[in-house]
Amino acid sequence: MANNGLDYIVGAISKFAAIFSINSKSGEVSEIDRIEADFHEKEPEVTKTRWSQDNKIIISGGEEGILRVFKVNFAAPNQVSGFELTNELGQHSEGITDISINSDNSLVVSASTDKTCRIYTLKDEKCIKRLSFSEGIGMENLKFKGSLFSPDSRFLYALATSFKGRSYLIKWDAKSENFDPIDTTPVHTGPSCAFDLSSDGSNAAIGTNNGHVVAVNANSMSVYRSEKKHKMPITNIC
């Protein structure tokens, strides 16, 4: 995951979170620092990393189901020297599939295959809300494969999917105290596994298990295009 305005990215190497520098001229990528960030008993793996918009923190999540918060260290302005663990947030009962930090760096949401999205405050690091697909929206509880705040932090979107059945895009009011549900729309007749928002928040892109790319108007929550682009599951989309 790239940061904001610096020539560095954060990513995952097995059970480690790692920072890499990018040479803007040559394109060469070099590892700066790595920290063990997932301690699952059987299969430790960091599955998601996210850099805050003010570049001060990195948050990782993995198969263990715990969010880990890291302080980014700078040797000089715009020169990252490494990072260090400062805190851990909650614990999902299954692995984390996505992480999103809102625009003012006050909230973080984690999505999980345990069928919940959990929202934490970064100031006092408390879980303030647990969301599920069935909460005010539908009868069936589904696993979450993605969760993202809109760029202006007004809305929270999540991709919910079952093992064999339909997948859905859900929209909540991120400015309401209880994250009131706004809308939900079916996006595919089968499972989906990848999700992202456009930079202006007006469109959502979804990748499915059978290789379809689905485009959704995030304002009206309507699907306007669905095309098969791959023969295998789409593992990432942006």
C-alpha cells in the first residue's frame, strides 16, 4: 500500500509488515525495515497493511485477527528510517481481509471473514462499533472481503460475500453515531474477493471469484458494468 506523497510503500512479506523505498528515477525498490506483525499459531501471515494519510502511522492486520499500530520514524523530513509497534487493537475471531483509515486519521475499520467489520478510534484505541451484513440490511450474515471509507469520510463501504451465493456492496453513514445503514446492492451472482474505490469516491470496483470485474456507481449504488476479464479469481483491484 502506497503512502501519501513520499517515495515509500508498505507491504507484507509472509508474517512481516515491511517498508520499502522507491527510487523515482530508476524504479528500484529497496527494503527499509520489517517487523513481525502476525502470530497466528498455525499459519501466520500479514494480509493487509495501510498507511495513514498524515504518514505518521501504519496499521497491519493478518490471519491472527489483530490490528497492529506502528509509529513511522523519520531520519529527516520525508526520509523514513523505519517503524515501531505502539499498540494492538481488538481481535477478530478469524483473519482480517481489509483495513481503512478515514481522512482525518481518527477512525480505522477492519473487515474479517468472521462476518464483522469493527471500527476503532485511533485516539483512545477503542472499538466503537461492530457491523455485520444482517444488521438492519438483510437476514443472512456474510463474510466481509473489503471495507473502505470514502475519501471524504462521509460513508463506509464494505463487500460482503458468501461461500457460494451472491455478493453485495453495503453503504453506511460514517458521520452518524451508529453508522446507520444507507443502502445495499447485489453486485454478483457468486462470491467476490476484491474491492476498491476510485480516488474521488464516485465509483467502486469489485473483482469476483470467477474473474468478473464489476463497476458500481457508489452514489446511487447501482451496477453499471460487469465484464469477465480473467479465468481465475481476481485477487486484487485498484
